[in-house]
Amino acid sequence: MTLSLSIVVPAYNEGARLAKSLRNIVSYLKDYPADSELIVVDDGSADNTANTARQELNASQNVRTSVISYKSNLGKGRAVRLGLLASRGDIALFTDADLSTPITETPKLVDPIARNECDLAFGSRALDRSLIGVHQPWRREQGGRVFNLAVRVATGLPFWDTQCGFKAFSMKACRPIIEGATIDRFGFDVELLYVAHRAGLRLKEIPVRWDHAEGSKISFASDSVKMLSEVGRIRQQARRGVYDRAISEVRALQ
């Protein structure tokens, strides 16, 4: 049996390129063999992101859609969590608004969850770099490698790319983790993977196609420092027991 699917798109000031991405996702979901939905979360954009999403999705047929929008920019992590928790699918996948990973890569993440091989599947650019079509600028790419090495050292996570914006969750297994997460900015991926790993969920890192898209909201210099600071915050919160309730709830479901 094919499980129902929700796709969540967090968006901040994506009015210029969001319409094309949404059309691609809707086209993909029209042929999906089970119930599906598309949720756009407008994270306090200052442009026409929300209106663009509504206009595009109002024209869609045979796909359930919704737009969540609010005035303040709360951070990508918060937007992703709001979208995931609003989803009704058995499996929920979030993808970056620029579709750096093509939406056609969805089965690589969704199918292992549907086959009960894992609870959380996430795309990786590090496991097979031949799948990268357009690379990031050299400095940015090397910075990403250093960051992921720092994450491995600081958290003990055995993964090589925690930051690819393409992740899928069994909502039955992962909901307590998502509800208990606290990081609203760029370190949210690490937090979700770290707490899920600590709770004993089955995680799978999967190589996916990926192309760098111009227009990133991340500043290499300032945001790298913030991301490392958030990794430190995750460790501190783990020591203080911030995640204990979520971990207990996950284990109770197993």
C-alpha cells in the first residue's frame, strides 16, 4: 500500500521563483499513487511570496493545497516545523523552495520509509558528488564540508551532510521529535537528526541529485558562526534534558 504524502515548502522572499517550483511539485503530485497535499509556509516574507503561492495553488487541480503565512520572519526551522505539524500525510517531506534537489527525487526518500526500512530519510550531497550538477562556489562548498565535520565531532552523528534541504519523515514515528525541537534558524536540521538519533529512530542518508541555485539566504561568513553556535546550543540542551520528553515519547511508540 502506498502511504499518503505531504510536501512542505518553507519560503522566505521567494516570490520571484516560487511559482515555477510549485508548478513542478503540483505536476508531480498529480501522478502520485496515493492521497497527497502541498503546504507552503511563508516565513514572514517582505515580498509577494504568499500571494504568489495562493495564486499558483488556487489554479491547481486534484491536489490538496494550503498556504500558511505570518508577518514575522521566524526562521526556516520554525517554518519547516509548522508545515510538518500541519501536514496530514503518513509521510511528510520538506524541500527548499528553489528545488535544488528536483522533486522527482522524492521516491528515493519516501520509498524506504514506506517499506518500513527507516523512520527518517534525508538527502545527501556528500555520498555521491557525481550527482551534483551545478556546484556551489568553492569557498562555500568547502565551508559546508568543514561544518559537517564539526557536526560529526560535536554530536557524534555518523552522517556526512546534515544540511541538504530535502528530508522526509514518518510522521507517526517522528512527530514527538518535531514537536520537541527548538532551533528556529539554520541549525534546525542538525537538531532534528540529533534528537531522532538519540531516540533510536532509524535514519537513512541517501545520495540525491542537487544543483546550486543562486539567491541563497545564507551568508557564508556570519551564518556559519551562527550555525556552529546552534550546534553548541543543541549539546547544552541535551545535557539539560530539554529533549528527554520527546525521546521518551518516541521510545514509547516503538
